Amino acid sequence: MRAVGRILLAAAGLLTGALAVGGWRSVQAKKSSVAEGRVRLNEMLPVHSKWWRDAAKDPGELLYVAIGDSAAQGIGASAPKNSYVGVIADHLRAVTGRSVRVENLSVSGATVALAVADQLPRFATLQPDIVTVSIGANDIASFDPVRFRDGIRAVLAAVPDHAIVADLPYFYLPWNERLVAEGNQILREEAAARGLTVAPLHSTMRRQGLRGAFTQFAEDLFHPNDHGYRVWASAFLPAVTARARELYPRQGEDAAAEALSA
């Protein structure tokens, strides 16, 4: 019996060791896969940027302008048009029955300060019918509440009264969420001071729960995939539809309701 016991203990040790090695290899393989995914998506940055520059040349009866970062560019989507900006543009075409030109001013990696320096000067030359703003997620890594408030205030001061401003996205991890909560409080205070509509991006993502974490992110586990971008767009759509009705009230309730349910 003692010999059998020793054999069983040895077997258990070998099994534990094998599982540990297998688990370690699995973790390392996952890290490698994510790292490779980040490289692939980084290679797509100039591709997406050029796609939006080319798209801005298309004529349209409505001008939609987006201020933002890599999410507005659609990094992680199967194609740039599948970003939340592209989904919103398609929604506007469906609701209004009009053609839409999109000026996507976003820059991958943009912080609030970089949006002020780079995107606002270009925005000043435009007269948009629809404006969406989603900026600030990149500020969380080195969050400074004073600098963030100054930047958000400058961005919101530059946009028209009908602009739709998203709050910061859901970050899942508690230590990030504490900073996101502080940033969103600042953003909502500054938006309220300007009387701007806030699209509830954070709560929209949070309602997706753990399912969202597993099904709505691209291979770098940071940017949304096509499904994730549709979730992002859904946070904007009620306010976007309301603005479309202001511009073209004769399109009626039915078209808007149909587009929202699609």
C-alpha cells in the first residue's frame, strides 16, 4: 500500500507539474497572440486614416463631423466603415433619406490635449450638421484631473450646441474604473455647463457584462471589434436621431424608429 501511495503521489506531482507547465504555456501563447494582434492593428493605423480622408471627399447633403481617437478611426473593426462613426453615418442616411459626408477628424492615440491642439483647428473651418465627440480614454493611463478638465472644457467650448458628447468607456478593471468615474464626473459637469447632450457610452458598455469582454473586443483586447462598435454606436443613436429630426422633421417618426430597431 505504501508503494502504491508513493506511486500515486508521484503521479499527482507529475500531473500538477504538467498542468502548471501547460497553463504557463497557454498564458504565454495568449500574451504572444495579443502582442501580435497589437502589431497588426498598429499597421492598420495609416490604412484607416487614409480611408477616412478619402471618404471626406465624397459629397453629401449632411455634414457629420467626429472628434475622437482610435475608436472613431475604427481600429479593431473589420473595415473603417464599421467603426461607430461609420454606423452613425449609415443611421443618419437611413433616418433622413439624405446623403451624408463624414469628416472624421479623429487621430489614433489622441488625448484631450492632443484633440485641442490638432483637431479643434480643423474643426473651426467646418459647419457641421451633426457632431459627435468621444475623447479622453487615452488620458486614463496618466490621469491628471486638472489637465483633463481644462482640455475637456476647451473641446466642449469649441463645438456647437447640438454636439453629442460621449462619456468615457467602460474599462472593466476596478483600478481603471475609479479614474474613469472621476473623469466622467468632470466630463458631465463641463457638458452640463454648456448644455450639451451626453451619450451614455459607459453605462451602455457596462450593461453588456462579461459577455461584452469576451465577444466585443478585437485581437489586441483593447479596441472594439465590429460588434463592439455597434454597441458604441447604440449609445449615440437616440441623440443622433433627435438631431436628425430637428434637421428633417418631415421624415417622421416611423423612419427613425425603423432605423433604431435595425
